[in-house]
Amino acid sequence: MKTILIGAASDLGIHIDGARLAPKMLLNDLASFYQGESIILEQDNSIIKSRTLADKRKNQVELQRYNENLYKTVKKYLEEGYFPITVGGDHSISIATALANSKKNENIGMIWLDAHADYSTFSTTESGNLNTLSLAAINNYKCGELGSFHDGNFIPTKNTVVIGVNKIAPWEKENVKYSGITVFTMEDIKKQGIEAIMNQAFAIASEKTNGIHISYDLDLLSPKVATGVSIPEENGLTEEETMEIITNILKQVDKITAFDLVELNPTRDLNRKAEQVAVNILAKTIMAIEKK
Ligand SMILES: [Mn+2]
């Protein structure tokens, strides 16, 4: 299958700057290896970001405007028969990519790999960073307005799986509970092993669906390995475990219809290790999709 690398150069979903710099860097790193097409959607540089803690809808208008454009772009490539691999940007860009995937394929599942559940709502978010609402928005759980540009099905909660959660606030836990999505914590991964968790996730996400969206947040990596994300969490994965997850995803490559890699923040990536892991993930994924 032909791939398109889409750089989603936005960090409007978080008060910390830097994630918007990742696509250009990663596409550059891949240039000698990748022969396919690519495009970068830049964030409007006249935007002055809101960073006030009290603002629970930080940069909402700008974020929705950016995501509407990204949504249209991803949808267009899907319609033309490409497999979109989107490189973020902060995790809010997945609202656009996942809903575009859902629009094209009508009924899809979601596997969200992340140290956070990204399941806050406008009233429960502590930071007011809208990337903390990303997955809830994709499920139309109390904040579907973040996907107001979308005129199709949202992704059903019964086909939505989060893997790797390390930190969850009590009120976010309540949202997760009422929504009906499935969550596997980092502890579950350590207990059951990566392969067992990935098999369960694929079974849930593929049940009566036409495809699966993969959204991979680099904050799953332990900060002991790599520091290059905006909000790192302790007890993350090793580099080997990270690649084992990708191997397990690519074993089921026929089921996946789009892939996002998000949250690399080059300004925090002290030893450039997160960048290196990101390149490895992308290279492996590109090769598998091209054979598909
Ligand atoms: Mn995330």
C-alpha cells in the first residue's frame, strides 16, 4: 500500500511548546530512507497561545481550526487510497486523524497507546490543555464539539482501548468508567506481557469494525530512557518494550487503517533518544505498510 507521511506540526493542545517542531525533524531524519510522499501542515505562527491555568478551553478555536484542515487532508489521502502515517505534534492532532479515518471507513476501533488516558472533559481537566481531552472527543464523550468539523460516526467506546496508563486522576477515572472504554495500565503490561495485552486490544478494537486506528504517544517511554516528551511519567517502557509493541501491532497490519506517532518534543530530548526511537518506529511501520 502507498503511504503518505503527514506532519501535524501543532502544539496547540498543550501549554508547553516544542512538539510542533518534531515533524520537520523526523521527516528530515527519514529522508534518505523514505521514498514516498510527505506533507507538513504548519501551525499558524501568528497565534499567541493561551497558557493560563484557569483557562479550561486553552486555544480551542485555533486548535479546532487547525484540526479541521488536518481532518480534510487525512480524509483526502484516505479516499485516494493512501495509508496515512501522521507525525505530531501533541496528541490533540489525533482528534482530526482518527475522525477522518472514521469518516472514510465508517466504523472503526481505536488502540490508544499512552501513559495518560487523555479522557478528561472541559469540566474535569486540571491543566486546561485540550490534549487531555483527545480520546474523549474522539468517542464523543462530553466534548465531541472538539470534532465539530466531522460529520460522521465517532469511534464507539466499546471498540476503544487504551494501553499503558500510568497516571490517572480520580475524576478522569470516573469518565473512563462511565464511557465503557477498555483500559490496560502499565501494571497490566508488566503482569500479562505485551503480546497478551496487544492480542486482547486487537480483539476488542476489531470486533465488528472495518479497521483500527493506532495512536502512539511517545510518553510511554520511561524518562530514564528518553526525556523528549512534554509530560513524562515514571515507570514507563524500555526501548525494547516499545519496539515489541510496534512488532505486535504490525503483526496485525491488515487490520490497521491509519497510524499516528505523537508528542515528541525536540526541545526536551536531551540525548536525542526519543527522536531515535521515533525514527525506528516510523521506519518499521512504513516498511510494513508498504508491503501490505
Ligand atoms: Mn496522549
